[in-house]
Amino acid sequence: MTVKKPLIGAISAVALATSISALAEPLKIGVLVPLTGDLQSYGEPALKAAQLAAKEINAAGGVLGEDVAISSGDTQTSPQPGVAAAQKLVNIEGVNAIMGALSSGVTIPVAQSVAKAEQIPQISSASTSPVITSLDDDDFLFRTVPSDAFQGVALSEVTQEKGYENVSIIYINNDYGKGLAEAFTQAFEKAGGTVSATVAYEQGQAAYRGELQQAASDDAEALVLVGYPENGQTILRQALEGGFFRNFVFTDGMKAPELVDNLGAQYLEGSVGTVPQARADSPGAQHFSSAYESEYDSLPPKPYLDTAYDAFYLLSLAAQAAGSTDSVAIRDQLRAIANPPGEQVGPGEFEKAVKLLEEGKEIDYEGASGSVNFDGNGDVPGTFGEWTFKDGEVVTNRIFEPKM
């Protein structure tokens, strides 16, 4: 699909300066992340990534000459609280745009009942459900991660390379879990593999032995677990205790070093998983890693921190390009500043981007997470990391493009 890029050059330097001088309110971005619930351990690092982006942007002079502000909301990793938090950000905090949510099961209802209804641009940094591609969102929902239509293929390749020919799947019963389980099954069976059982699980249960009994099969060599750490570790513990499974394949939602502390390194050794991940040698990735470590002392081995940073940068650049904090105007400039053509700018180069825009030139933001070229559905391409547990640590084996 070819996506036409709006012409930033049509905004003259004089008109842009006029817009800046007339600006009454600074840009405010709502950061909608899980600070409690299943994805709590992902929420705080993602919020810190957004705060890092804001700090850099403000140090470079801010958006339209004013400091960009952050208001955060806790989704609790659940749709109803997530929608309530988003409504508060928009209607009480007065945000101009939303970064988030993380889980697809929250992002989708927020997009439909808040972003679309209130005409607020929303960029999710972690929602990978294929449902998002064709969602009726009036083009207000974007994401900086590739769809699970691609991760399903990547996960299938990793599972095959591990030597597994027959597996069972347990997946979290939400849009993320359903979509990724289906994408994996399609790719794995197309490649000649067998899925013996596919079982959904609900969040917040004390025990999952019933689901494990349904998934257990004499022929299944491994369990593919599509889930989140809080309940995922319960499933793993009970799988080991009951002798249901000894071998595991994970998705991005289970890339959590705390599993080692809670279960024991010996039980996870050699388990593999996939996650959308940028190539670490790109200038944007190197800047982000260095800046995050400098600001917070360490970069946790969690996914979707670079994508959160990019989402915040994109919203800020779009407002700068629009010469306005009007939400629709921001939405309308997202592809313009993210896609070619234009002079490439990256993480840490906000001042350079502003200068180019003031000169009436086009820019192409190349992110910390890689290319963030939005297609007509607000989706982006991407590469994937194969990760594993080795000697009690989360280690990346390789970064690759799945063979579609």
C-alpha cells in the first residue's frame, strides 16, 4: 500500500511562526499505561520512556516554544478502568493526544469510545492485535509496533527451529491472546507442525490446572504460552508442579526477568520467545539505550520502551509540524513527519527537526524502535527478537525479519 504524505512544505515559516506566537496552551500528552494489574511491571518503564522523551524535547526548546506536559493514567490492565482513565485524561486533564494503552484489550475500547468519539489521536506502543489493523477508528489510532499477524510467523519459525513439531497453546482470553494464538497456529500448521490443543485462560484466577489438563497431550512437546507475567507465572508453576509441561515457548508479554526470581532459573533455562525488537546497532536505538541508562541507571530487559519513546516523539513532532496543539491537526501530520520523503531525524534530534520544519522542509522520523512509517491503517513494519532465558538472565539470541 502506498501512503501519500501530506505536504509540510505548504506551511510557510511565516505561517508557522504566527501559529507559534498565537499558541495559548502547551501541548499535553496523556500517557495511558498499566501501573497495576497483569502488565504492571511494563507500565512504569514505559512511563519513564515517555518522561525521557519529554525531558529531551523540553531541553531542546519544547513544542511550539512551550514545554510539553505529561498526564498519566492507570489502565489497571483492564478495559473498563482503562477507558475511565482515558476519559479522565481527555475530559478533565485536557490532553491533546494519548500515548497508550499497552494491552490490545484496553487499547481497542479506548480507541472506539474515547479517541474516535473525542477526536483525539492515540498511539499505542505495545498493542499488537491484528484486529487493530481494520478497526473502525476514524484514523485516530496508530501504533509503533508491528501486528501479531507478523509475530505469529516469527513465533512459528522460532518454535520450528527449536525442533518442536507438536505443541499446545494456552492464551489469555483477550484480543491480544486470541489474535496471536490464531496467527501462530496458521503459520505453524502451514509449515507442517501440529497444534494438539488451544485453550483460553481468564485473568485473576488462583489456579489454572483445568486449563493445563485440557492442553496436556502425550504428543505435545512444548507449551506455547501467550499471556502476561502475573497470571502467566501461576500457569508455569502449576504446569511444572503437575508434570503437565517441561518445555515452554513464550510471546512478548512473557518477556519478564521476574519470572526467574519467582520460578527458578533452572525451570526456564532454554525456553524461547519472540518480541518486536529493533536492531540494536541503529543510531536511534543506541541513543535511546544510552539516554535511558543515563537517566535511570539501567535499561530493563522489557519490551516496548523504545516504542513508547517513539510514540511520544511522534505526537510532539506532529504538533510542531501542524503549528498547533489541535488534536485533529496533530493526527493529520503524523504520517507527514513519520514517513518518507524528507530529511531523516531521530531520537535526540528534536531541535534539528524544529529547524527543518521552520524552514518549510519535510522530515522523516526514524525511531529508536526502527522505522515508524505509518501505512493507511496506522500500522508500522518491524523486526523481531528471539529471546531466551540463559543462566537466569533474559538474553537476545538474534533479531530477524519473519519469512512471510
